[in-house]
Amino acid sequence: MTTFSTDHLGFLKDANQWTEAWAQQQAQQHDIALTDDDLNIIQALRDFYFRYDLSPAMRPLVKHLKTEFGPDIGNSIYLMQRFGESPARMLALLAGLPKPKNCL
């Protein structure tokens, strides 16, 4: 069994420790059933993080996902329906990334 090092909010301290099992476990704890689309969104967020060394807040997240997947997925309403009122924060948690700087 892998032990993950997290901060006081439950975010992974090292994004390289992330596994899909981590995402599934965190999603389950937050009553989210991850779909294949959700896992693709999480992977796109991880790619963004490793490219720009930034865990994006909502606006850059939506813009990136719109570019990657189109307007049906890359919009704040869809993301809030899937991941709650703070999608950038929840997706960062699921993706094993640091909490975005301006998320509460």
C-alpha cells in the first residue's frame, strides 16, 4: 500500500506521487463518481501544471479545458455541476496538485 504525503488540507505535497487510484480515492471521499471524461480533465490539468508550473484558478482552468475539449466541458457551469462550487480546488486535489493560489 502506498503512503501519500499531504498537506493539512489533504493536497499531495509531491504531484509526482499521484496515481489514478489516488484520484479515485479522493473522489470517493467527496461523493464524486469519476467518469472517463473526468479522468481526461484531470490528466489535462496535470499536463497544464507540469507545462506551466501552475495549478490554475478557475478562469485559466476553464480556458484550458475549452481549448482541450470544447465548450461543452470547458465552461464553469459544467465544471461546477461535476465538481462542486470550487471546481479548480477540487480538480487540483483530484489531480494531486497544489491548491490554486486564490482558491479559499
